[in-house]
Amino acid sequence: MELEKLKSVLSEEEIIDYIAALVARPSYSGLKNQEKEIAELIHHSFTIEGIHSELIEVEKGRFNIIATLKGQGGGKTLLLTGHTDTVPPYDMEDPFTLKTQGNNLYGRGVVDMKGPLACMIFSMIAIKRARIKLKGDIIFAGVIDEEEGSLGTIDLIEKGIIADAAIVGEPTNLDLCAVHRGLEWFEVHFRGKTVHGGKQSEGINAIVKASNFIQHCEEKLMPKILNETHDIIGTSSMNYGTIQGGTQPSTVAGDCTLKIDRRWVPGVKYEEVVAGYEKIIEELKQEDEKFDCTFNVMEESVMKHGYVHEAMEIDLNHPIISIIRKNTKSVINKTPETTSFPAWSDGGLLSSYAKIPTIVFGPGDLETGHSNNEHLKKNEVLPGTLIYALTAVDFCK
């Protein structure tokens, strides 16, 4: 009955037109007032539908948008959230005009994540239009800066966001992501002594020191990393992403920099991750008096003081899990797979710091995000909206 009510006040065309309006407002890093136009559009959209909304300035000219569909009292609160920023257009052709080719909608941010945002927004609008009364509140949070330092979600947390569950609307092909790894990018800078290649014995080769570090990591740290396991996500991981050192073949390299992507499963503490590398470095210093390096978090990975990219996990017995499974089945006649999200998301902050049970769920395929082929399947737009709406109704009633 509620599904039919919601369908009667929604149209695929209206939602897709709204996605086009979101895509038409660039919100990538480097723009002045980066996400402001998006926030203002969403604020206006909620306001004209009679849903209370606020623009919250997080940084000068950069705004979160918070909208609340108030319940009658006594019910649970659901947070629907996603980021309003995108990566740059890079070499994407005509990135800010939504284009339709067959079943695909193309444009920068269409899947990561302006399409899912539109579905969340219209799920609340549909509940309001259909005059479905709930006991609990539905909160929408469109947050800034997820592609960089997640300042929007951190601001949400520091202002005391409270909810009984949260859905982060990253693209998951309408599967249910109950977990993702924590993430950090580390940089190790090795210092040697530069000399001419004809006097190698007088120099200290920083590339060799980096190689020794990698070998120690492979022998002593990697087995521990692969022993960090999780039933859904598998193991933790480490990737040596880039290495740069030296100037030319005939010169002993005086410097070398190694960059590492380290991911860990829920249950592993960030301090343990850092300590693993510090132990390797200490051992190498004891073995080799000429070993000299600094170990840091890469600048691109540094968050506001007190926050890191923690892992996300929800108890599979939490009500939001069974509710979203049921509603996905009712809308698309398919029970969603319970799986892991392959990337990091703001869900790691919400679950770790705000202690809100969180899942990641949304239309679209993450694999196309950040690419010049970014697209969203047209036939997932209305179903995604209906699933969000039905889940909110069931959770908050």
C-alpha cells in the first residue's frame, strides 16, 4: 500500500531532471565556494516541498545542507547522507551536461554521488507528498569535502548528530554494504648520501635503504596484515603505490620516497597499524647505523586533528539490515547481496566517532566513478528512490 502511494507521487523523469540540475552545478576541488550552488539548490528543493532545511557553513563559502522530516514522536531516527563534492572533470567530455545513451546517464558526479543524492532527496519528498505519517525523524545531510578531508561529516559529528541508523548513499549496485576497511596513505622518506657513481663506497644509497625496508615489510609485516581477517571483507591489505629516488644512473641516490596504501579490517586499531611500521623502522636502525628515514601520513590523507579514516562495520542483526533487504526485494524483486564496500566512505566516521550504526547503499556502479566514463543506470533511479523511502517509512514508523 505504501509502495503504491509513493509511486503515485514520483516520476523517473522528475528525478532524472533533478540529477541533471545537480550535475550542471560543478562542485569539484579548487572552485570558489565549491559546493555552495548544490547546497542552495537542495535547500530550495526541500523548502518548496515544506520540509525544514538549513544551510550550515562549514568553511567560508562551503555549506552542508541539513533537512529534517519531523515525525510525531516516539520513533527511531534515520540519517540519509552523502557528499556534494566531486572529483575534477579531468578529460571527461562536456562533464556538466547530463547525457542519456540507452540506459545510461553520463556526467561528472552522476554516480559519485549526485544520482544517489537525488534519490535520497526525492525519497523524503515522496513521503511528504504522500502524507505518510511517521513517529521518528528522517534527516538528510548533504556534506562537503568527502573527496578530500571529510570536513562536512566531521562538522556533522562535532555538532552532535544523533540517529539510530544511517545510510551513506555511495553507489553499490543496490547491494547492501555492511562493512568497509579503514584507510591510510603513508609516506616514507629515506635519506642517504649523494656521491658520484665512481665513488659509490663513499655514498649511502637511499634506494637500497628503501629496498631493505620493503623486504622487512614483506617478511615481517605482510604475514600479520594477511592474518587480519573479516568474514565479509576478507583480509587487510598493503600496497606500495609509488617509489621515487635518485637523479641519474651515475649518481648514488641521496633520497628516495615510498608511498604506501594501507587498509585494515574492522577490529584492527589505527595505532596498531602505525606501530607495525615504526617497529620495522626501529629494527632497521638497530641493524644499520646508516639507516635514516622519516615516516608520515601523506598530506592528501591527513584529516582534521583527532580523526582518521576508520573502518566501518554494522551488526548484521541491526533492524536496518532486514528492512532494506525486504524493501529492495519488494521493489526490484531481488534480495540484495550483503557485502563490503570496496572504497572508504564517510560511514567510517559516522560509525566510529558518532557511534551511529551505518550501512552503504545506493544505485550505480562505483567502478565508473572518477573516470571519463562515469555513468548511472537510468533504471536504478526510481527503484533506488523507492527503496530509500520504504526503508525510512519502515524504520521510522
